[in-house]
Amino acid sequence: SHSTSTGVVTWPADIAADYRAKGYWEDRTLGEMISAVADEYPDREALVDGDVRMSYAELADRADAAAARLRDLGFEPDDRLLVQLANGWQFVALTLACFRAGVIPVMALPSHRRYELTHLASLSESRGIAVPDVLRDFDHQALAHELVAELADLDVVLVSGTPRHGAVNLDEILALPDDGTERQLLRRRVDEWNPDPDAPACFLISGGTTGLPKLITRTHNDYVCNIRATTAVAELDENDIYLVALPAGHNFPLACPGILGALLAGAKTVMLPSPEPVRAFTTIAAEGVTISAAVPAVAQQWIENQARTGGNQLESLRVLQVGGSRLPDEYAARVGSVLHCTLQQVFGMAEGLINATRLDDPTDVICTTQGRPVCDADEIRILDPAGADVPDGEPGALYTRGPYTPRGYYNAPEHNARSFLDGGWYGSGDVVVRRPDGNLVVHGRDKDMINRAGEKISAEEIESLVYRLPGVELTAAVAMPDPALGERVCLYLVPQEGRSFDLDEVRDHLTGLGIAKYKLPERLQIVSSIPTTKVGKLDKKALREDIATQLSHSQ
Ligand code: J2J
């Protein structure tokens, strides 16, 4: 058999027992819970994706059939499947099939390319990869075949489209069972495989502050807790219609409460390939969407679109959750006044802790804070650089632990030693202020990351790849402010004597290494030196201020 879950860090036994005793951990798997919902509401609509409309019974039947077919392909419990699918019904059905079979989906994003996928597949020891065929002019299938040729563990390609070179047709894997008898047999067979609720349900990808992204193991117990708590604060129930506009493999639209929350509640999920406002608004009106999740850049587009066009397409929309990066206060106020729905600010992380404003909070809380932890058992501390708790009202570094915040990244003991304090406190790298009413305001961060419209870019990763270009003396990637995206990547570069660079050369070099497009620097600052701090590190704060000043002068 393949890898085991040895790289998974677990909670201390006494704490786990406490979470169980108090009901935060229900000891049921996502697969069995969603099957139970399907038994209760077989004929309700579960999923809408363009012309495809699927009942709970049909979704559950497809998932069970697919679970059995994954086993027949050789997948075993605890095997990993790298999932890089566009938003669509196949993503949901395959994810459920994995939960049922005990196969662990690794949630890659459609924007990932060779560099990211190679790393994620090898770190997770994936046996298979599920890809679209050609999507937005990129041949995902061709890349998947190249990865199979290079990586020892990887040998199955599942393609949503026309399979080549021995790839497996994902639509056949997800096909309905032949008849009622077949269905019964499959159901009984798959029920027996029900995995351990303390085993990982899926691996999520970290926002990344280090050279290479880390994997976050989310157990059935912890993820169900995350989903329950976010479902409660979003007040989501079986009458809701949830719109997926962000990439489905991201924690926010997946589980906060997202697709999985909607499925556990018996609600309907509507999938869109992108959050583009014209299509999103038409879909909201046509399907009667009641709740969706957006990053601030998308919320901004929706507000501007609605302010321009007017009309009542958004009448059914009850709640818009906004998170992933800091929502500017001026836009926060316009969610209510322009979109006529309740804003829920969500300050979350794939590593666990989710903070959110509550729907009945005062306007000032909803519009100027990022809310508070969603679960009673979430613990937070806000510390100064010496490790002492700061008083309310003062900024400090956020640390957290709780029933859905894992105690370590997958297979990363050295990194874990740096990211977690004694006692299992995860340091998110965010600088926050806690107000006396308990709500958090995100002031900034002390991690070396660039947040481009909610997509996280590790400065260290970009720099290490730029250093592979001959003639680079020194380089630093920093965030530059952007009115639409919040931040974009600006690269400072000191060339060696006699060498010159332009932005295109740097971008072509990085593209050639196979990195995702969203990570590419969008401005190059050629300089003769980079300032350093007292301890001799590159002074990124000075660089951020420098580029912000230059941009404000050029406006
Ligand atoms: C400021 N910074 C924020 C916010 C996240 C829900 C919502 C978001 C994520 C997410 C998520 C922020 N204001 N409202 O997983 O379930 C920054 C912080 C945080 C990092 C986590 C969810 N909301 N951030 O964004 O794992 O810096 O998760 O530590 O992608 O995003 O990034 P990620």
C-alpha cells in the first residue's frame, strides 16, 4: 500500500476527548452525513451547474458509484487524489466520492501550473490527478500526463473531457449506476468503507509564507465542526440557495459554510465558473440565490455593477459573505446600501480559525470589523513580539487553537516548530486588534505574503525563483497597493554589474518555470541597493512605503 497518515499531526488525547464530550466532534464522516441528508431529501435539488440539475439522490448515487469505481481503479483508503477541477458538478460529485471511499482529495486550484502541481502532488504523495481537459486555453490534461511521467507515486489521470494516453474519463467514473439493484449493491458496499472520522477528509493548500506551499490536513471531525459553526452564523438552512462564485477548492466556498454546509443543511448549491458580475447577477435572479461568498475585489465589482445598472436582480440575496483579504470600510457600507443584503465579513484561514460578523450585529461592527471566532471552543491570543498578551485596543500577532484548527501542517516538522507555539497555538501571521466587544480588526500582517484579491503569494517563493535568473544581485518581492485587487506583486531588483532587466524578461523566466500566473510580478523596480533593517534583513516595510509613495505621486 502507499503512504500512511504518518505526517498528520493530531490533537492531544485529552483535548480530543474534551471536544468529543462537548459535541464539537460528532464522530461521523462527511460522506455518511451527506448520504443521510440524501436519504432524508432524495428529491430535493442539491446542485445546479448550467443546464445540469441534480437531486440529492442522484448526487449521492453518483458519488457512491464513483467511490466504487475509484476502488476498482486501485485507489485505497488514505490514498491521495490531486483535484484540479473547474467549478462544476463534477467537482462536488468527485469530492463526495472521495469522502465515501476514504480517498483524500488535495484541493488544488485551476490557476495552478506545473510548478505548484509538481510540488503538491509529490508532497501529498498523490496517486492520481483529476483535471479539466483544456480550460481557458491551457491544456491541463497534457500537463497531467507529464507529471505522471515524472512522479513515481502518480499514475492515474482522471479527465473531465476526452481522455488521451490511457487517462480515465471522469464522466464515466461519475456515471449513475445502471439500475436500482446496482444502486442498492453499491450503497451497501460503500457504506462498509466508512472511514475513521479522525482521518483527514481532505488536504487544503496553505496561503503560503514559505518557499513552497504547505498542506493542511482537515479531518472529518474538525471539518464538520468548521462547517457547523459557519452554517450557524450564516443562518443557513434547507431553504437557502448558495452560489459558488470563487474557486470551489478554496476553504471559503467549500466549507464556510459553502458547498459542504449547503449539502449538510439540505440546501441547494449553484455553481458558476467565475464571479463575473453580469452572469452572476443573471444566475442570482434566475435561481433565487440567497447567499454567496466573495473576496473584496469581487464584492467591489458587484457593487459597481449594481450601482451602474440598477434593477432588482439581487432581490433574493439575503447575505453576502466577504473575506480573504481586508474589505475597505467604504465598500463595506455599500454592500447594504447598494446590494441590499446583509454583509458578513469573514476573516478565515484554511488552517482553521474562522472569524465572522453576525447577521444581527450593529452596523458599526459589520462595516468596520472582521468579526469574532465562530465557535465557542475557539481560543485566541494576541501577542506582542516578546510573547506577552496585549490589552484590547492594541495591535498584536494573532495565535489560535481550537476544535477545527489542526496542530500542524502535513509532513512539515521543521516548519511546524516555527508556526506553532508550545501548547499548539497556530500563529496566523496576521496583526489584529481586539476591540472591547470582542470583534477583531485586521491591521496588517507580519508574514511575508502578498494578498492579491484574496490569492496568497509567498514573497520568498517568488524571490527564490527570480534568483535562478543569471545576473540578479539582490531581489525582494513586496505588495504594492492596487485599487481593484488590494495588492499586487512589485519586484525590487539589484542587477549585477553590466546586467539589465525588464519586467517581461522576469515574467517570461517565471512563466518558464511553470508558476501560476497570478503570482507574476506586475511591476519591476530596478535599484542599485535595497535598504536593510538593524538586524540586516531586507527592509520590506521601507520598500512597501517606497512603492506606495511612487504610485500615489504618479496618479
Ligand atoms: C483581512 N485578511 C484576511 C479578512 C482572510 C474564509 C475567508 C477567508 C479565507 C482565507 C478562508 C481576511 N481580512 N477578512 O479560508 O474560510 C487573510 C489573512 C489570513 C489569510 C488566510 C475562509 N480573510 N485574510 O482567506 O487560507 O492574512 O483563507 O491569515 O486563503 O488570509 O488565507 P486563506
